[in-house]
Amino acid sequence: MNDGSGDVTVERRGDVAWIRLNRPDRMNAYDAAMGRELTDAVRDASTAGVIVLTGSGRAFCAGGYLANLTDPDPEELRGMFYASLELFDVIRNSPRPVIAAVNGAAAGGGNELVVACDLAIAARSAKLGQTGPRVGSAPVLGGTNLLAISVGEKRAKEISMMCRRYTAEQAMELGWLNAVVDDDELEAEVTRWADELLALSPRYLEIAKISSNVWWNACRDNYASGLGMLVQAIGSPDMREGASAFMDKRAPRFRDL
């Protein structure tokens, strides 16, 4: 089955469901509606043996759609925040292994999407990182918490607070990714990993996956409290300035507020 229309497309390749974020015009950044569409796609793909998430064009995912933050609608933005948590929960609780095929930039919530997936394989040209404090937000759904399990607390704070960009090779060395391959080998490499998983017991893979969620589950209260703080900061001067600077492609002037 191949659904080639919409903000999210789904293609079944045998027992592998390829789910693609399909807004290359905005680097696959998602709003609340697209987040819900992606959530439904992951949930519906549980009949496959393996699920792959990837992006269209030159980006994997640039996170939440920031244009909304320059003049935010509180209810709309609240919906996007909580849609992100629902999406990540569905990935974590899916009975099937979920592989992030990181075809390009994974920034902000897009990087947290990588963190939420069970496995992550990246194209060599991909870059990863958080954007929160630079654009008037904070990465509370993986960046400030679960990522530390992979890269260590000090590195996770560096990634979340400094908003630097990391090459795919650097991310793999830090424990952030499972593999890095040449760009034109990405889909073939992901397919090899998927085929290896398909040769294993689905029942015991699910047990291994769900029991491996111990650290995700331990962070769950922290996600909820972090989202609560983000909701309270909707419309703050820092949010408006960070988003405006991002859209205008200039340096933010937080110290002038």
C-alpha cells in the first residue's frame, strides 16, 4: 500500500511500513494537525513487522512549526505541544520496532523524534541538534532528559542549552545514533536492519522493546511538568523574539527585552 498524498505518506514495502513526513517546503516541521496525522500513521502501522520514520526532501524534521510562535494562539500551541507527547508515546508503545531513517537535518522537536525512536540510522550529511533556547522554547520531551541516557548528563545539557549542530558521525560517537552511512545508502541500510529484525520473534521483540522503555517511563512525569511550563510561557517576550528572529534569519536579542 502506498498513500502518496498529504502531510504524511505511508508506503508498505513487504512487512516494513515507511512513514514519511511530507512537508519539505518547511523542512517537515509539523503543526498539531500534522502531529496527529503522524501519530495515527504510527498507530495504524502496528500490523507491519517494522516501522520506519523518515522525511521528504533535504530534512528529516525541523520540529514544531515555528511561524505560529511569532503571534501564538495559546490553544493551538498547547495542542501542538501535547500532540508531540502523544506522538512520542505512540512510538514508544508501538508493539513494533521503530527506526528513524535520518535523511537530513533533525532539529528541535525533530531531534527529539529521533530520540523517541527505538533505533536511528543517519545519512552522512545529516546534522542533529536542539534549538529551544535559541528560538524561545526548551526541549522537554527528550532533549533535557532521556537523551542523557545515551550521551551522558553533561553532553545532554550541552546539546539542549547550547543549541549547537552535530554531524551524524559526531552523534554516533556520542551514542545518539546506531549507524551512519553514505546518503545514497540510507534506505538500503535501513532495509537491512529491518530485515534482520523481521527474522526475529515479534512476540519477544515486543517484550524486549516495551521493557526497554524503563528510562522513558521514568522521565514521564518530567515531560508533563516540562510541557506545563512551556504552556505557561506561551506568548512570552522570549518566545516572540526567538521565533521572530528565526523567521527573519537574524540573531535574537533576548537581552534587550
